[in-house]
Amino acid sequence: MATVTGLRNHWREFDFAAELPVRFRHFAWLSTGMFSAAALALAFLGYAWSGNVAGAASNFFASIVSGGLFGLTSVLKFAPSDG
């Protein structure tokens, strides 16, 4: 029973308001990078399967835009730090 009480006290001391912006920045950095990689892979697969560029153009454009956002979030240091 002592461990449950200790856990409840720990949650009261935890500051969610200070942690939320950091979590949002990490999410923005990770989601833009993962979406960029997935959209680029879909563009290449769409071109390989269909053989025309028109089917892959929208995925390629989405990967370029998302890659730019990933670069912006990296420059602004949204990535998690090791320290």
C-alpha cells in the first residue's frame, strides 16, 4: 500500500503544463520526419507500379513539403536532446 501512496504523491508533484509544450515539439519533429519518409516511399512505389509520373506527383509534393517542415523543426531544435 505504501507504493500506491508514493505513486499518487508523485503524480501530484508532476507539472503537466511545463511538459506539454516539450511533448508537442517532439511530436511535431517526429511526425513531420516520418510523414516525409512515408510520402516519398509512396511516390517511388506509385511510379514503379504505374509507370507514370502523374500518379506519384502528389505524394512527391507532399514529401517535399513535409521534408521542409522537418528541416524547419530541426533548425528550431524541436528534436529531443540527449542531455
